[in-house]
Amino acid sequence: RRIAILISGRGSNMSALIDACRDPGFPADIALVLSNRPDAAGLDAARQAGLAIAAIDHTPFGRDREAHERAIDATLRDAGVELVCLAGYMRLLTPFLTGAWAGRMLNIHPSLLPAFPGLHTHERALGAGARLHGCTVHLVTEGMDEGPIVAQAAVPVLPGDTPETLAARVLVQEHRLYPAALRRMVDPDHTPPTANADMALLSA
Ligand code: GRF
């Protein structure tokens, strides 16, 4: 399956997906890495990995989010993309793009949804006194961080945690979860190895 990864920043989840796709047995190939920020560190990493990259800056489009998304959509289609993975893509999507890719667009979010949609999830989990936190891969729908859950991984919240230590613990799991969830999306019959037993991989 030909996938695109959409990023806005450092792209560590992107790198985890790149590493997974390097395995010839993995059922996805990366057709394109696309960023809305031309200076995203992740774009350099993708280029160095030998992947096709595109930067479609949102700033010239001003408030016209849909025009920006139409440019993205055209680029994805030109590249023959079949499935889109948002990986730290920090733009809210309009119904145009979520509709165009309905059922074919995944996102990773750093909380156990439906808890803590939106930003600053680690601060909010600590502030709420949560004992468990984690990450979620879900299908993208119109509502932000609301689509059907594909997979989740949980981590404990430990005494003395700061948003930074908690984020780092979650990020380790994000990098395991996203490739496993992508695999489940494109190859539902695949049986995950027992090493994945602590991640809840659900059929969407
Ligand atoms: C991750 O925590 C991801 O869950 C969230 O934004 C962060 C992106 O990090 N959506 P990276 O760019 O993948 O390193």
C-alpha cells in the first residue's frame, strides 16, 4: 500500500514509520512525506532517507484552509497515495480533506482518547491526577481527535513525573504503536508478535 506521512515538525513518529517500512515484509511503502512547514526538521530526515518530499506552506493561503488542503490533496493523488498517516501534523483539517480521505487517514494522538483531545495532553493528564496515560491511533474524521480508535498503548503516570518525563514515556510507545496500527490497517489478518501484547490493537 502506498502511504503518505504528513508532518509539521521533528518527525520522530515519521521516522518510526520509515524504519518499519524498510522491512521488505511490511505491507506499506512511503510514496511521499509532506509538510506544511518548509523548515520542518522531519523533512530533512525524510530526504536523507531517500524519500520523496513535498512542502506545501499554509501561510500563502491565509485563512483559506480548504485551498491549502486542495493543494495537499492534489499532491497526494499525483503521488498515487492510498493511505495518509498524520504524524505531528499540526493543522486542523476541514471537512474537505477529512471527507476526501475518509477511512484512509490515520492520526496519532498523545493521550488515551477520548480523554484529553487537543493540545497539552501530558500537562492535562498530570493535572487531572490520571494514573494511566498513553497514545491512540485513530481514523481521522471531522471532529478533532474524535475518529474511531484503531489502537492504543498505555503507560503508568509515575510519582514525580513532569510533562516532559511523561511525554518521553508516551513517545516510546507512540513509536511502537503507529507502525503496528498501520500494519493492522493494511493487513488485518496479520497476527502481531507477542511483543505487541501490551498494546491494544483493535479493528477499526
Ligand atoms: C507526537 O506526540 C504526536 O502524538 C503528536 O505530536 C507529536 C509529534 O511528534 N500528534 P513527532 O513530530 O512525531 O516527533
